[in-house]
Amino acid sequence: MEVRIFDTTLRDGEQSPGAAMRPSDRLRIGRALDRAGVDVIEAGFPAASPAVAASVAEIAAVVKRATVAALARAHDGDIAAAWDAIRRARNPRIHTFIATSPIHMEHKLRMEPRQVLAAVKNAVRGARALCHDVEFSAEDATRSDREFLVEVFQTAVDNGATTLNLPDTVGFTQPDEYRDLIAFLRRRVRGSERAVFSVHCHNDLGSAVANTLAAIRGGAGQVECTINGIGERAGNCALEEVLAALCIRRDIYDVDVRVEMQAIPALSKMVARATGMPLQKNKAVVGANAFAHESGIHQDGVLKHRATYEVVPAELLGRRAANLHLGRQSGRHAIRVRLERLGYSFEKPELDAFYRSFLEMANTKREITDADLRTIAGRIPAPQLAQMA
Ligand SMILES: [Zn+2]
């Protein structure tokens, strides 16, 4: 089975507080996502402003392979603005949505459920009259009544929606529950096998990636995510983490994805720079420490066999090798290997002397660099030092 990767870095991701990007950066990211093999790029919400609409149109014009989606509330005006922005895309998609949970219908929309159903019908039908590819989202699906969701998605399918998305808008659901919801809707919505079920997770309880992966096992054929997991509040499901899990645990998921893992580090840096949101060091897959080892036991293990402490081969991400961070927890094995790389070869007594000096320095510095190692080596008495060529 194939799982489509729908990237919403340029729409939901940009809704991170303070993450607004320049149009030129948005364009560069759109191109890079396309080259990386992302299936759908959600380029923005054109009804938000003329500037957003212009940026979406610019991205739609340059993307070569991916589908370009634009978001629209279930209003005629939004749908017209979305279509206007993406009509020149090679593969355009209108993505329309309305909230379906009691709390959103009552307090935000101030609409009765039957009015919401009428809006779904009108929006999907109107979008389908313009574009053959229409995604419908039931906002706050995970806090909606299940029987009502059946009616909502039945209406969407009957009026021509080709993708049915169940957003976990507030990051509330948990893996088993979400997987079960997808399986329930696949069973209950007649004709839904003609459409693709999609998931969209937020990370308020730290469960976005786990929920997305569980949904794939429940039959989701599209996952919505962002680079570096940026997005409203605690963010969205991180694209790179889902991708790594699908690649490394193929034995469990057994699905095909088109996105190239090697393209991820550059995309991650590009998005961090464009949004001004630097990555935490211990961020999975793309953090600076994701392939770094500090303790002596781990470094010794990695030097003997990388897989002892690394489940993601660094080469998958276009990285060369594990990064052995030298600090006060490092052991002799890692230090000896690093010294050899620098051209020093010590016999055991010299290595012991070196190690004592190393520990002294490491107690006062967080990281010992190659220059520090050379300084210490320079202090080891000359007769004991056999420097190689
Ligand atoms: Zn969202």
C-alpha cells in the first residue's frame, strides 16, 4: 500500500506563533518539497490575505510533480479564492473544511448539525465543480460524535470528495482511539473505498507522530505533517519522524512512501532558518545530537558496531558517520580513534597519561575539540610521542 505524504509546512506550519516566512523563502521551500518527493504541498490559505493568495499562486506555478493544495473554509468565497490561487498548478487540489465537534459547532460556528451538513454538501459540490481533486476535513474530528462523523463524511463522499481528512485539531486523541476511528469510518461510510482517508495530528499531548503511525495501521492513505513538526501551539506531526519510522520499521508498517530521506536535513535547515525557529538539540532525526554519542560505553559500542546504539543509519540522511562527542564521559576507545584520525599513535603508557590530561580538561570544558586534543598531545613528553606522518 502507498501512503501519501501531505506537507503543510507552508500553511499550518506557518501558523506557528511568530513563524511567518518571506514569499521568497516560501517559494524555495515549495520547490524543495517538490524535489524531495512530497505528494501534496499545502501552499496556504488564500482567503487570509491577497499576499498569501499571491504566494500560493507563485508556488502553484513552479511545482512540477506534487499536487498543490489550497485551504478554504466551507464558504463559496473561500473556495473561489483557493481555486483562483491554484488553478495554474499542474495538479491542483481544493481543501475545504468545517468543524464538526459539538464545542466548535455551538461556540465557534453557532450552527446546528443539520446546517453543518448542508455546508459540507454545498462546499464539496462547489469545489468539485471547479477542481477534480477535493479534500474535505472535519475539523476537530476527534472530539466529534462518531455517528455524526459518518453522516458528514457520507455527505462529502456523495458530493465528490476524493480525500477525507480527520484532523486531531487540538492534539487530543491517542493512538488506539485514532486507529479505531479510522477503521470505524472506513467500515461505515459507503463508497469511502473510492476516497483516501487522511490524518492530521497536533502534538499537544506529545502524541502526534504516534497517532499518525497508528492511523496508518488503521488504513489511512495520507498523512499530513510539517518539516520539524512546526505548527499551531505544540506543533504538527513531524514529517521527518514519520518518514524515519516508516523506513526503519517497514516490518511493521509495510507501506511505500515517495519522499527521499536524504532530502530531509537540508529541508529541515531551510525551514528552521526561514521561520526563525531553531531546532532543539535532541530533536529526533534532525537534531544536532540525533547522531551524537557521549558516554564511554555508547561510544565504545558504536565504534565496534554502529547498530549497537543507532537505529537510523546516518547515511539514510546523507550524513557520513556517527558523531562522537568528546567530553568527560568519553572513554579511551573513542579518544584513541580520534587521535589516530588526527595522526597520533600512542602506546598504552602514553595513552594513559593523555587520558589523565584529557579528563582534567574535560572537567572544565563541555566539549573537547580536535584543537584541544592537539594541545594535550603537545604536552606528552616528546620521547613518548610517536607522531605518524
Ligand atoms: Zn492543523
